[in-house]
Amino acid sequence: MRIEYPEFERRRPLGPRDPGDAWVITDAGERYWGRFGAAGLLAVDHDRGVLLQHRVSWSHHGNTWALPGGARHQGESAEDGAIREAQEEAGVPDGAVRARAESVLDLDVWTYTTLIGDVVAPFEPVISDPESRALEWVPIDQVTERPLHPGFADSWTRLRGLLEVRPAIVVDAANVVGSVPDGWWRDRAGAAGRLIADIAALRQQGVDATALGLPVTTWFPEISIVVEGQAKAVADATGVRVVRAEASGDDAIVAEAARLAEAGRTVTVVTSDRGLTARVVALGAAVHGTSWLRALLPTSGR
């Protein structure tokens, strides 16, 4: 394997824009763009379909349709790289897309990460990069009618099957907080607040697909946490839905699981309470105990 910078980059007096803007060339001569891998955004709009880019003729596999994307920068996460490239190439506004999943193609010498994201603030794409001939919202059932980039064509069948998968987690806060004797009973709201902060960090980090029993690599599920009693004084947190039980915490958890199931979500409830487990399983939800969640939290290694 070797790394090769494009001719126009090698001639720049200050060197390449970023060390990642280079070709990875295998011993067999196969070329992949992005020294540190590449990433693209599969933005999904409920009403309009998915955002595709018509690539200019001089680009790699030109005159084909693919996702906005490109080489990751040195030290850049796949999610950040996909969003940055989509902003540079399609004018995607800050905060317009919420991450749902990452699918990684790993070829050992090179990786390509597809970030599946849901449009939460509708926008019109803007051509802001010379690599685009056009940018369009394409209905999902019409994607294959376009001449697709070979890499995107190979992955589209698998990716399309994921577009209806929307995982959600409902957390029994009292059960999780009470599973560790760390003095939580002296400040129930404070203990619940720490749990919520950890869960918000988990939502940002993502959950390994195998932990959820789902395909691809990483998911960023919707997460609801149900609090009751003194813990209801807890503050809200970005990325987590805090449900304050008016009466029974168990009843609120069942209601939240039912709401998500009716909305088409794949629901997982976190609790070690046997009675509650039976009630949510009847709704079709999966159930994991408190140790399952604690092992996933970014603070589990402390």
C-alpha cells in the first residue's frame, strides 16, 4: 500500500490542504480516496427522500449519483467528517440532520463510513463545491433509476433496508440508579442528573449495533429516561427525553414504550424489575437489565 497526493495538491506551495486529502493505493493498484478513510452523509427526509449528488465528469466515477462525502481529516471522527463534507458540498445547515446510524465498509487498508441521518430541519441543498453538477432530493424508490457511483450502488440495497429501522431506548431511572449503592438515596435528583448526563454522552457516542441486536456498526437511538418522586426535580439534557412520571413510574415507562412502538420504533426497555418486564414485553419491546446499560455508558470504566 502507498499514499499518493493528487498532482494539483502536490504543486501547492504549502502542501496539501489536509494530510487526509490523498489516494490510498493498494499493492494491486486499487485506489481509494482518503488517507484516513472517507465518510458520506445519507440524509433522509421523510417527505422528499434522500439527498444525492450528481458528480462532475472529471471526478472519480464522474457523471454518477452518490452521497455528499469525501476524505476524512486527520483526527476527525466519521460523523464529523460526513457532516463537514455535506456542508461543504451541499450546504447542509448546522443542526439540520440528526445522526441515526453509522455503517462502516472496512477494507483493512481503507474505510468508508456512511452516516445515516434524519432531517430534523428541512432545507434546500446548495451547490457549494465544484465536484457537484446537481443536488437533488430523490424518492427512495427512484434511487436505482439513476446511474449510481459503483460504491454507492453496492451498498444501497443494504442501506435502504435500514431506513425503516429506528431504535429507541426507555430507561427506568429509579431501577438503574438504585442498582449501585453509591449514596443515591441522599440526593435522588442529583443521582438521576448524573445518570442523564451519562446517557446523553452515550447518545452522542453511539451504541454498538451488536448490543441492540441490529445490523451495521453503530446506532444513535432515541433515548427516554423516566424519573419519579424527588428525582423529577432533575434538569433536562440535550439529546435525551426526560419523562416525569405523574404517578406510577412503571405506568409511565409502559406508556412511553407504547408511544414509541406505535410510532414505529424498535423499543428496548432498561429495567431489572420483573413485573415491569412482563408488561413491556407484551408490547413487543426487548428488555435489558441495568448492568447492560451501565456497561455501555462512557463512565463505565471509571
